[in-house]
Amino acid sequence: MQYLALIYAAPNSGPAYGTPEFKTFMDGYFAFTALLKEKGAFVAGDGLKGTDTATSLRLRGGKVETMDGPFAETKEHLGGYYLMEVPDLDTALKYAAMIPSAAFGTIEVRPVMTY
Amino acid sequence: MLQAPDPTQALNLTLRADRGRILAALIARVRDFQLAEEALQDAATSALAHWSRSGIPSRPEAWLIRVAFRKAIDRLRSHSRDSARDTAMTVLAQDEAEEDPMDIPDDRLRLIFTCCHPALEPKSRVALTLRTIAGLTTADIARAFLDTEPTMGQRLSRAKAKIAAAGIPFRIPDPEDWPDRLNSVLTVVYLIYNAGYTSGPTTGQDLCREAIFLARLLTTLAPSDAEVEGCLALLLLTHARADARISPEGLTLPPAQQDRSLWDTHMLTEGLATLDSAMARRNPGPFQIKAAIAALHTAQNGPGWPQIAALYTRLLAFEPTPVIRLNHAVAVSEAGGLGEALIHLADIEPELADYQPFNAAKADLLARSGRAAEAHTAYAKAIALSDSPADIAFLLQRQSLLSH
């Protein structure tokens, strides 16, 4: 089964860029990605640029309405994701708990629909 | 075996004893709660027809499981084919052909872990466990939790749908996850007991019995686990005193003031023996500590408060919650540390200000410190927050004893 792990965190809740803690944090991400690949569970995974770079749109009456900013203004922002191929929810949750941002943000795990 | 007089009665007896086991065997094979329940329902309907015509089989449970497997195959056949369904059908066909279907391994432990999975809402875990393992009807569960039957039915359907859609596995957790996952299971058992206990001595009896049944079942399915035994011991040691917890005048009584002749000594002895067996395994956990505290409350010469306070300190390492801190403070006050206990209460007041037991404990501590006016106010707040008439009667009596 495929699961999408959505990584949410409040801006500036993690270690600051340039500090030794930030390096440890990023190394944690590299190590986690390497582990997923080694286990054959990695499908895709990326970090996203900040919500100040987000553009949202909707189609209403055949017209595209474009807006500056994310879909919802929330305290925690979607900052990245992993798409994993694993046997069940327990395995997906076990991996999700290893995502470095889980220590200060929230990881939402959603099964991917199969058609 | 003894022939039951009529097919309906025989079927009900068989289902009461073996429903959970048959359902677990079905779910293990088809991986689908709904389909498993429907197959068992089909088998039960078929049993009534057959048993009325040809008599009750010598082993009704073996008959029922075999027919339930066959009905599951029928239902799978009518679904669209895929490889998972084909595998399930092959396994079902093999097991259905078994000489004695009751020889197939008991899958109930896996089923319990699925029903109590932390990805489900706590209330749904309780409802699903009662429905699937204990075999209560949706109507029974709705009544116990003051819900309407359709609401409870929807809750159960949502939980079953999430198990299927989210890929919640049907298996025993890995050793490194065992303590946490088992704690989730035992917490469900304890919540069931507590729901029975708080709804009063008559109406709640059934849920208390169901919880003890589940705890006993777990001791047979996971026989060498100290926490499972700790949970059973806790329930037995609490339940043994259930008949004595309300005075003839309708007041809630603390263990030290209860009429010991009303305690169930047989259950008490079993609870203490179960606790001993757990502690001999040298693998302490929160349920064993709570059972040990319950045991100390039954001590012949009154509760051993210094030991109870020490056990609460150990419990805090597992469960650092404000409620445990409250219980710890009460034990400290009983062990002679009234001033220290009041400091602990002040620390947790922001979190527990609207919690009835907090206000009752605070009132008692203030009364014992000679602060009558403050105690009076705290009793009033505790009374306002009480649901049970017995608690209100007890608190009103304590309040009236304050010197002005």
C-alpha cells in the first residue's frame, strides 16, 4: 500500500538555518531518506518552499481565480512530504515517527487511493 | 455433550461462547470485518433452519465455524475477483475441510490488537472491542454509553471502514511496539470496566463483567505477560469491593470505611494471587502498580498510605498526568504530609480546577488543615460538579461536619 506522509510544522519551530542543530536536523532527513530507499519503501519525498511562495487557484464559472498564499491560513504549514510503499499502516506510522520534523511539528499519514 | 432443548437456545449458547473466536478466524482470512460479520450472520440463519430440521449437531461450534467459512467463500465469490480474494478463498476452503475446525489457531489476540489500534478513536476502540470480542449487540453498547443505536452503529461502521481503508493490520505488534500497543488494549478493558462501575451497581454490572471476561481472556491469549495479569488483578481487586462502596444510607464510602463483610473474599484472594504472579515476572508496568495500590487499600489494618504514596511516585514515571499527581497528593496527605500535599494540589489546580475529584480532595485537605471557610467553598464546588447522588450525599455530609 502507498501512504503519503504530510509534514506540517509552524514556521521557525525547528532549528535555525546555519546553526549546528540545523545541520543535525538536515542530516536526519538525509539519513531517513537513505533508510527508506534501502528498505525499498521510498517512492518520492521533497521539502517545499515557504507558504509565502504559495499560489492558490480555483475555477469558478469557467474563470480561474488566482490568490496569493496557501489554501488555508493555519499555524502549522505543509512543509514537505514523503510517498512511501509499505505493507500496512503500522509500518507507515513507524517510518513517519522517524521524520525529523515529527519532534516539533505534526505528520499526517494518509493512504493513497487505488483505482 | 448435553443436548440443548431447542435450536434457538443452542445457537445462542454457541454464539455466546464462540462468536469472538469464529469472527477472529474469519477476519484473519478475509481481512474484512463487514464480510466476516455477514458470513457469520448467514451461518447463524442457516443453523436455525438446519438444526430445527435435522436436530442439533453434536458439536454446534464446529458446525457453525465450518458453515461460516463456506458462507464467506460464497460471499467472496460474488465479489469482483482479485488476487487477495483468491488467496482468502483458498485458505478458507482448506480450513473448512479440516477434520476439526476448532483445531485452527485462536486468532482473537490479533483481533483485539486491531480493535484497540491507536489510529482509532478511543470510544470506537471500546465499542468495537465490545461488539467483536465480547459479542455485545450494537443496541447493548449504545445503551451502556447513552448513545442512540443508529449513532453507535455509525461509529462501528466508521471504525471498520477505517481499518480497511487505512490498512490497519491484523497482526500482533512487533516486540518493540508491544508495551505501548498492549497498554492501549488494557486501557480499553479498563475503560469498559470503569463505564460499568460509574453507571452504578445494578445497571453497570454487565460491563464490569465483560471487562473481567476480556482481561481473563487476555491472560489465556498472552499467558506470560505481567501487565495483562496486572490489569486482571486491578479489576478483581476493585470489583471485589463493589458491593461495599455505597453505604446503606446511599453514601459513597472510601475503602477504609467500607463494611468488609460485604467484600467478595474469593475474588479478593484471586486478585491478590494474580498480582503476586505478575510481580514475580519482574517487569513492572502501570497496571501492576495500580493493582498493588488497590491491594494496599484492602490491607487488614487499614491502607498502607506511605507505600501507596511511594507507588504513585513510581506510577508517575509511566503516566505523568495531573490525575495521577492528584492521587499522589492525596496519598501523601494521608501518610502525614498534609502541608506538602496542599502544595502539590496548588501546582495542579490550573489543569484540574473543574474536575470533581480534585475539588473533593481539596475540600478534604483544607478541612483537615482547619481551614473551614475555604473547605466549605471547595465542597460546594465539588457538589456542583458531581453526577452521582451517592457522591453528593457523601460530600454534603462532610460539608455539614465543618466547624464554623
